[in-house]
Amino acid sequence: MQGNMMDVPLTVPFILERARTTYAGREVVSLLVAGRDEAGQPIAHRHSTTYGAVADRALRLGAGLLGLGLQPGDRVATLAVNSFRHLEAYLGVPSAGLVLHTVNIRLHPEQIAWILNHAEDRVLLIENVFGAMIPAIKAACPKLEHILVLGPTPAPIPLPGVADYDAFVMGQEPLARYPQIAETDAAAMCYTSGTTGNPKGVLYTHRSTVLHSLVSAPKDGLNVGEADTVMPIVPMFHVNAWGLPYTCAMYGAKQVFGGVFSDGRTLAGLLQNEGVTITAGVPTIWMGLLAELDRAKAEGEAYDLHALERLIVGGSAAPESLLRAFWNNHGLTMLHAWGMTETHPLGTASSVPAGVDANSDEGFALRAKQGRAVPLVWLDLLSEEGEKLPHDGKTMGRLIARGPWIANSYFKGEGQSNFFELDGNLWFDTGDIATLDARGYMHIQDRSKDLIKSGGEWISSVDLENAIMAHPAVAQCAVIAMEDPKWDERPLAVVVPRPGQSVSHEEIIAFISPKFAKFWLPDATITAESIPIGATGKFLKREMREQYKDFKPGS
Amino acid sequence: MQGNMMDVPLTVPFILERARTTYAGREVVSLLVAGRDEAGQPIAHRHSTTYGAVADRALRLGAGLLGLGLQPGDRVATLAVNSFRHLEAYLGVPSAGLVLHTVNIRLHPEQIAWILNHAEDRVLLIENVFGAMIPAIKAACPKLEHILVLGPTPAPIPLPGVADYDAFVMGQEPLARYPQIAETDAAAMCYTSGTTGNPKGVLYTHRSTVLHSLVSAPKDGLNVGEADTVMPIVPMFHVNAWGLPYTCAMYGAKQVFGGVFSDGRTLAGLLQNEGVTITAGVPTIWMGLLAELDRAKAEGEAYDLHALERLIVGGSAAPESLLRAFWNNHGLTMLHAWGMTETHPLGTASSVPAGVDANSDEGFALRAKQGRAVPLVWLDLLSEEGEKLPHDGKTMGRLIARGPWIANSYFKGEGQSNFFELDGNLWFDTGDIATLDARGYMHIQDRSKDLIKSGGEWISSVDLENAIMAHPAVAQCAVIAMEDPKWDERPLAVVVPRPGQSVSHEEIIAFISPKFAKFWLPDATITAESIPIGATGKFLKREMREQYKDFKPGS
């Protein structure tokens, strides 16, 4: 029997309207580039605006794009840093019935062009600092009709089809009426990082975007409310900055955008001066921030971060030692979240169960895991034979996911082997190897392709890395599989020591051996100057396996 | 263009599964009746169980109901107090594809029978304390096939079709598989209080129930998380206890149910001993609690309520003086929420905007309003001619609402005049007279039928009542319209003095006149021993207007 409830679709215009009215006066802060210093480094300029102004410009942007002849569902790409202009695109493009396609600026220009062509983007909003790419992009992407340049440009733009974004926006009247949008219509698009094969596109819907905002806000999620000041350091070109721009606009939190600046000193200054309460980023960002906070404290100029309630870490697993360092050195709480491009991304969020102190040993151990599924997301584990595995906190299995903001396919029907039916429902194979415990805590052990399979047993490279990174002389560590005639694969540790320090294989093994079965311990340790990192901040283990494939222990 | 997101319906089984797994160990506490004292008063017994056990029994209940031959969409009524058994019905009935119909136990037995017949309930779960009603209900409701009695019954149940709930539940195997449920299917049903005309049924959907839980949880909503202990004092037969049983189960908050006990002493004891962090009820409950807290403090036996973060008040407006008294006397924060049976009920929630101290004069003034629309709810104001009115915080208009958990109709198509189209969208006419300000703060001025229309101007009875109730000698006050030959209507104050005190019309007028235009001031004040209150705790103003219709000022 049908109920008596209104059929009101869940759409992005609702988020825009809420920002435009209820939170019109709430601030949006962006660091812009005011110029260059003598060394050619960008000089920061603090720009302040409001949700009311952002919403107004978002509606002008939407009207302008429709005025260019774009049709419902057409893609509008961005190559942009975190700023109020990018937020305008987040709100204005989907509210005009178009699809916001955020492209990763760290990709190789050829990859960017491939993605723009694959997505058939008709318009590109590009940050002025990347303006040098415009001619190449135009040459490589014949279907791209219009390019709008975000931020001041030093000279008039001479190329056909290229215009100044601000002038374009302010030359329009605000959209007078939202188009009809079904909640299953596409609102935004992201491509997977594609470390294997071509990148694949995922189209988020209006429904999934709104639900994701609702589920992100509660305290056991990301804990966003109007009184908060949120700085997403995770880029807005990366899985919608974990949805934070939408969640914050829906709940009225002040947003702080770092623009091109991501060094520890600038970030620490923003956290302090803007009164940031919640911030989110990948482990490498937090390592840089920690170093800066440690330095400042040691030099007697500690930052005042009393407003900062939580640092959210995702993208890859943060070692427990990092969580402990933030707490012990600075009284700051770091919490994991986990997700992927295909999960919008919020799949799990970290919180400790009632009755457990977050900063006890048990609390840290739980917080070193990725957390529990947020409401409406189901997680499960499968064996290599496709059988469901127990949720005992020990058994490793392939992590599968299901929920209203999890992909059921990729753009143009590619990669269908990642989606499959089980018990009559559709599931997504995350490609992660994980454990689940009875309370639902999920712990990523590895990407399935990075897992080390030794004598029929599974060894988690991530677990080993996190343990090794707790060693005081180690700055970074990646553990990869090396071929072994007897065991098929054996673990090899690649370690970057802290500046001026060194560490031997024997010291590493002595340090971690209390925590692991003997067969887990790496057969060798290589010292390196750096570890290759990809466009989304993750170790490029495939390259490393290639690089070290001729290495032999003892050689 | 369609997106790539999974089509996962939003249904109550998700809430049940989350309670059954993630929060299996979290506690559910109920006060049960252990017997009667010499005066015949019930003696409380603390019962403790877990979400895991509640979920297991909910699945057994669902299987048992289907075993009785119930078909998808069939209604299962409850006449029950707040307890773990009622929670089992909340979770188990909709998860079996049936509709949970909670009936107000404070209604007259004839009204109850009318509602059971109108809803065509096939099964009734009735609290043992109301067992005396069973023969009359059976006689009046021929379509009611089965009655299950909640809680221990003193003797074997002799009537045909009447069985013990616990025995029934534990005689079943848990439901092995959830039925196919569409998110627009009905999950629960409530009837309006029907102070005018017959009660009308509203069928909540699975979608609206899940969305309502998501939107209730964030900090600017009701602020529910796993670490919380929530005591809904609002009855579970009243608009789903404002959705709290579902919200708490979805987020793992411990729940505390007072059963038949609602006196200030018992409630204060529960708040203290269970470590309640969030509680919710109507103003009359809070007045009783305040009196008990004041008494205990004065007698040097103050309760320890340090865990208590917020008292949520709804159902009718709480005067600012009550908010201030809880803060000034006990350091407790009271926050308004507003809604109706037709709005599931959460329409607005009270929070102060960023930068305003909740306990400043500005904060109290804002918190005395009903708050701002929660995400996805739109509110607007219409004139008597149906024109939209400004949101200036002053202009009174008919409050209309729209959103995914707001009714589009009543059961069997009754009362269609409450729903209408505006600008191409469907809206619900709340029947409330309110103001809205630029930031979205909504302030109920009156029910439209209680508004006093004097010389073409509107006078808010609620505003006058709240101002008069701030007078130290006044316990309760209702302001009603009396007919006036010159002005059509004029306000009449009916006042219940505090015990041992008295107050004159002149004192009242002197007390409130600084706050109001002269024409707002009541023409007369009547002192009464009590004010008639209906089954949902609201003043019965229609009866009062009848009672005082021959009253003449000066008489």
C-alpha cells in the first residue's frame, strides 16, 4: 500500500536554495594567488565571501551555461583548485540540470585530454594557474566548445571559445527557475584514478548527492553543523572533496579553501586563523602538518588550534602512530573515513563505540581501522571462491559494498566485472582486502592487487607499512611483493628514513616482530630517497614492483 | 541523463538490521509495572535489554504476523506505552511489509474504536494495563482478528483471538528474509488529533521514515549518536515519538522508556540514573519536571544531570520563561522542535546561528521561536487571499509546508482541502499562523482557528499566553477569543494561579503591556482552577470558547 507522503525529489537545487536563504550570511573563505614573490612562489591573498553571494553567482553560472545551448545532462568539466568559484560550479552546474565533471589536475595532460574527450565535456572551467594548458587542451579536445578561466588573468584572452569566468558569470541574470530534475538524474561525475587500465567515469545522481550530505552530517559521521568551520584539504577535484562542499552548504558550515596552497605552514595558519573545527585530507597532508606543528611547538611558537575538533583522514590508511602523535603532541583527534570514487565516497566513518575512550589503547586500535559503515551502506567480505566470510575481525576477504550512493556501473558501461549479483542484490567489488568485526569495524588490509600471497597465506602490505612507519627513524614506508621461487611472493620493505637518520633491516625486523607472525616479516629492506606517489596521493606500487623486480634479498 | 548509482530503496529493514548488527550490544531500558502499592499506584521495575534482543524479537513478531495471514500493507495497531515491546513493533511490523498503526491511548474508547475500524486494523497490540478495554474493543471492532497483550497478564487470557504477546513472539522463528518493499510503501500510520471533525489518518512511507531519521540526527537537528542516551517522553503513540525510536535505532543511541510513569520525580530519576543526554516532550511534561528539579534543589537534594545536553520541547510552544528557568536554575538547555502528524513530525528544529550565544538574550529570543526548517523541508507564508507574504519576522501568515516527509493526502482521500498547488508544486496547509524571518526562523503565532481577529488585525493567543506565563504568580494561561460587537473578537485571558497565589487582571496587564501594542492586551482575565487539555496535551480552546461564550468583561 502506498503511503501519503509528498513525492519531493532529492536534488541539488535544494542545497543551493538552503545556502542562498537560511545561510546567506555565512562566510566562505578562499586563499587566492595575489602574485608571485621573487622566487616565483605564489603569494596568498585571503578572499572572503558569503553563501548568499556564492549562491547568486551559482545561479548566474547555471543560466549562462544554459544560454550557451547546453542540454540537460551535458557535462561541464572543471580543472580547478579549492575555492569559492569551484563551489559555485558545485552548486550551479547540477542545479541547471547539467553534470559537474571535476577533473584531477595532477594527471598528465594527455590523461586529462583523454578524460575530457571520454566524458564528452562541452565546457571547461579552468583555474588561471593552469592557463598554459589551454592551447594543448583545445587542440586535443575538439568537442570542448567553451573554456572559462577562473580567477584574474594577466592579459586579455585571445583564443576563440575562451572567456573570463567572472565576466561570464556577472554578465548573466540568475536562473529564474530550476529545471525539472528527477532524483536519479546525474548531478556530478568523477573518474577513477585508473592505476590499472583506463580511468572509468562514475555519475553521481542528485539523490545520491543529497543522501550523502544527510548521512555525512551526524556526529558519528563527519559532525558538520552551522557552527562549524570546515576546511576540506582533500581537493575538490577528488571525489567531490568527500562531499564536504555539499554537506557544508546544506548545513551552513563556514568553508575554508586553501587554493593552490597545501604546505604545512599555510595549512596550520588557516586552521588557527579561521577557527577551523573540522578538516579532511590524505595521510601525506597530515604528515606535513604534523611536522609543522612539531616544529612550531619545539620553537616555542605553537599554533592555537583549540577550535579544531577533528582531522578526518582518508584516501589511504593512516598509521596508528600518526593518530597517536597528533593526540600526544597536540591534543588533536584524527578520525578515519573510507571510501572510493565508486562510493561517492563515504562508505565508513570512524567513531568509537559507547563506553570506549577514544584515546585509550582500545580507542586508538579501533580508530586505526577505517570505521563502521555509515547508515544505508552495507559491507561484506567474500572469499576468492565468492563465499561470504565471517565478520570476526581476523578473516581477510574481498570487501564488497552496497548502498544508495554506491555505483551500479561505470559511464558507457565499462568495467562491468566490478559489479555482480549476490543473494538477489547488486554489489560493488571494491578491490580492497579487508576484515570486518562483529561490531562492524572495517579494517583495510590491502588493495587486492597489492596483497602479498606467500605460501597460500595473505600478508597485508598496509599493516606492515603502518607498523614500520611507527619506527622513529622512518619517514615513509611501502611494502611490496617480490617474486619468490618457494613461496610465490615475499614482502619487501622500501623505507625512506627521516632526514639525517638511517635504519637497518635488522632494526626494522626487531621493531615490528612482536606484532606479526614470523612469515609476515619482510625478507629485506631497501632504503630509498622517496616513494613514487600517484595523482591521488597513493603509493604507485605497480611501478615499485617493476622497479625492484630484479632485487634479490642479500644482494 | 541517468546516473550510475545503485537503486537501493530506503526502507525500515535497514534500521532493524543496523540495530541487530552494529549496535547489537547497546542497551534499551524500560520501566515496567512490577505491581501495585497499597494506594493502588504502579511500582516501577527497571527492565534492561539490548538492540540485538529487540531486533531478534522484532523479526519473530514480523514472522508471526505474516503467519496469521496478514498481507502486505495490512495495518497492525498498538495501544501501548513507551517500552522495548513497542520498539519491537516499530521495527518488526514495517519490516514484515505491514503498517504500524500507533493509536493514542488517551482518546475516549469510542474514538479508539472508531479509529481502529477506520484504519481496518487486523491485529492490535495492547498494553496489559489497558486490558479492561479488550471486551469493548472486540465488540466494537468486528474486523479486528487478533489481540496480543503486551506484558505479564495476571491470569490466563480466556477470550478468543486474544493472546499473550511474549508467548506469541517467542513461539516464532525470526523472519528469514525481508519481503520486497518499495520505498513509497506505507510503513506506519498515525491519526491526527482531530480537535475539529473526525481524526484523519496519515500513512508514512519507508522512504519518509528513513529520511526523517537521517535528518533528525545532525547537531542542528536533534543531535543523536551512538554515545547518546535518549529518553523520548513524548509517547510512542504520538507521531512516532517524533521519530526518535527509529533515529536512535539507526544511530545506536541507548533508549530509555518510561512506560506508564510520567511524574516529575520518576522522570528526573531516570534522567539522572540512566545518564540521559537527550530527552523530548511537551511543555506540560517539562513544567512538571522543572517543579521537581526546583523542589529537589531547594531541599538540598539536587539531581545530578550533568550528562543531559538538551531537552527538546514540541507539541506546543514553550514560553521563553520556561527556557530561561531551566537554564538559570539548572544549567539545562531546552530547544524547540515543531511539527505535526502530517509532517512526520520534524518540520523545524531550534538552533542558534553561528556567532550567537544560545544563552544570551538574543539566543533565548531565537530559541523561543520554533526554529528553522530542517533540510529538505520548505516553509512559506500565505495571506488569507493566498498570496505569498514576506519573511520579515513580523508579518503573520498561514504556514504552508512541503517536503519528502510531509503528507500529500490523508488515508482514504479525506480532508483534501488541506493540500493545494502553488507554483506547480503541492503544499500542505498546516493550519498554523506563523512568522518567518530572513534567516528562516519560524515562530508559531497561533492555530488559525485560535487566532483572535480584532478590528481586521490578528492577535496571537500564543504570544499573549507565553508573556502571561512569565508572571511569577501564574501557573498556566490560555488566551481565547470572545465575541465583541465592535471589534468582532477580543482576547480573554484564562489564568490558573500558582498554588496559594492570586493575580488580578490589572497586574497581568501591567506585567505584559511593555511587550505588546495596546490593542493586543486582553480585555479581561478570568481565574480558573484548571485549563482543559486534550489527548495530545494541548489546550482545548474550542471547549473554552464554548465555556466562556457568555462571559462579558466587567461582569
